[in-house]
Amino acid sequence: MSIEIYPIRGIPEVVPGDDLAALIIEGLEASQISLFERDVLVITHKVVSKAEGRIESAPDDRAYRNLAEREARSILRRRGDLLIAQTEHGFICANAGVDRSNVADGLAVLLPVDPDRSAHRIRLRIERMTGVSIAVVVTDTFGRPWRRGLVDVAIGVSGLPAILDLRGESDAHGRTMNVTEIAIVDEIAAAADLVMGKADGIPAAVLRGLDLTGDGRATDLVRPPEEDMFR
Amino acid sequence: MSIEIYPIRGIPEVVPGDDLAALIIEGLEASQISLFERDVLVITHKVVSKAEGRIESAPDDRAYRNLAEREARSILRRRGDLLIAQTEHGFICANAGVDRSNVADGLAVLLPVDPDRSAHRIRLRIERMTGVSIAVVVTDTFGRPWRRGLVDVAIGVSGLPAILDLRGESDAHGRTMNVTEIAIVDEIAAAADLVMGKADGIPAAVLRGLDLTGDGRATDLVRPPEEDMFR
């Protein structure tokens, strides 16, 4: 089994009310990519949020900070202008996911209200338009404690497990692996970012070759507070 | 630009003193993969550690815990048998990277003493044997605060930047992006894990299509304590 990842080019600037599924299909055609059964369509949430109208005015730093505080369910840390906050979905990230990059001056993009549902809706619409069964992963770019640099992670998923549970399976030595839950959709998100590139404005990619179906949600990735040692 | 990722099959069980570069080249031949210029060879540290003799006896839980404590530079949290510790390299992970999976009963595998140097040495040896310029990434499987599930990350690198610094570049709106340092080698590690699979005993993969060279180290990813809000 090998994996291929293709960037989807030609998706125009997305505005509220756009039919994102249709724009992605046009992008696939412009990029000369045919969808195959079980392909995984990876989409940065930025275009999902824009299509869903999750854009607000943020004319200055103060307005931006207020937006981030409003989107936060709780705030873990504050340093200067940076807020590490938990969103209503349960994700913990900078500024509760409110972001001013890749959007026009004076505006900020919020996370989708329910990114798992967004992924599901886009998946159904693309399946209906193309007749091909796919999975969809919606991503955002998160920092991490302890490790420098940002990585893309999954904040929405449809048609895949969020976590691959290998507990109980045997390793190559016949030992039962006891703590091996793989955050497979986060690995998919990170992989797809390799062809998207922050500066290039490529908001989606197709990942092919992962022979996997399932019914997970990105909120499965939220670690319950009682299991979390770093709040 | 598209990315392809190929699993390297046919690498036998590695024992101390093995010439890992030679075993990988045999695996490439068995898998019918030809190396191309700028291919990235991704290797789980488990086989690097074994070849380097970083295996110790851990006949019971207590011996295992003692090993983990010995490998830790400092301990951040303790819960039951689980230790979240900083290694001598600076990485923060479970049990200071000491692991009992994918190794014979009664043994535990430690992290390489200097995984960046291991990556560099393997790279030079493979380049000498094949005449092809490549990059090498050595990986481990880490948990994360806040998010359930494990992902593969880079603990050693040669021939690539660890972090892609897009600060100062413009986004698709012509805005200067101010906080966009991408942990590109962690994204590469996560991507490669998609074809390796914890249970399958595939310890290496080739990632092709990433047109990147550089001179980073995985220790570049260690966030300095004064920048870290979650110790």
C-alpha cells in the first residue's frame, strides 16, 4: 500500500454562501484529478468557515481579542496577545481558533460551528455530485506545548475513524500492544499540509491509498479533562 | 507538486551491530523502490536504537520504571505507571522514550543517544552506497496533551529543515504572516506513519515529492522552557 497526496488547485476565493462542494469539484477538474472510491478529501477549515459565513469584523487588535474571548469556552493561559483557549467543540488552541491570516484586512475567520457536521455535509454533497464514496477531513493549524512549530490537525471528519484503535492487536513480536491508539485523522491532516503550504493558498488536497472507512468524529480526539495532565 | 509515500518491506528484525543502512537498501530492493534525488527516508527509531545497541533488560514493571527514570532529565508528571518526562535531548514524552513494544519480552528499547547524528550517519552511508542525495528523518510515536491518540513525530533529521519558517512571507491576501513556523519534519513523520502501521512491523518508508533541502536538527523542535506555557 502506498499513499499519494495531490493538491487541489484552482479553488477561487470563497465567500459566504458559496457551494464549497461545487468549487472543490471544479478545482479537481482544473487540477486534472479524478476522485476514486475511498479517497480522502482534506480541506482547510478556512474555506469551510468562509462558505458558512463564519467571518467577522476585527478592525483592530482589541476587536480581535474580544472575538477570541467570545469564542472561548475556557481560557487556559494568556501571554501578551496570545490566548490558549478551549473552544466550544473542546479543542484547545491559540485564540480559540479565531484567525486573521488568509482573510482580507479587518476581518477574522472563526471555526465552523460544527466542523464534523461540515465535513459530513460536504462529503454527502460531493458523493451525490460525483457518485464516488469518499471521506472528508477538515483541518486547522495548531501549535503544541513543548514542541516548536505548527502542524495541521483534524477538527472535522466524516467517513473515517478519528482514532485507530490497535489495542489488543499484536505487534511484530506477538506481544499485545496496550497503549496504541493512533490519531489517524491528525496524521492525515499533517500529511495533506505537505502539499497545501500556508503561503500558496491551496485550501484542499486529495489523499489516496489509505484503505480505511469508519464513522468517527474529530471531537473523539478531545481528551476528557480527567485524563488530561496538562490543563 | 504531489507527494508519494512508499512502505519499505523486507527489513528483517534488527539486532545490535547491524548495518541498518545496508538492511534498508536491501528492503528498498525487495520492495522494488528506487531511490530518487531528494527522497526523504523515514525510519522509526526502534530499528535505529536496536542497531545501535540501545536495548536493555527490563524483566518486570519495576525494572522498566527504573529505566524510564534513568533516561529522564526531568519528570513533568506521574500517573500510575505513566511518567511524562523530558529526555536528555529535550523531548517531552511518555516514559522518557523507553518502550517495550516491538521488542522481545523482558527487554526495553531506549531512544538513540543522538538521533540527529543517527539520521546523519544513516544518510551519509546510504548516499555513499547509492550515489543518491536523500534526507533522513528518525521518528517516534508520541502522545499529546489535550488530544487523544498518538502521532509520529521527528526525533532526528538530516538533510531537511526541522521547521519551515514562513514568517515574513505573504499569504494569498498579500498579508504578511506573522506566526507561521511549520514543523515540517513532524508532518513528514506523521505522513509516513500512514504506510507503516504499528502492528505491521514496517519500520521505514520513502516520502517523495517534497522539494526541500536544509540543515535542521530535530532538537530545533524543542521549545525553550521560557517560551513554554505548559510545563
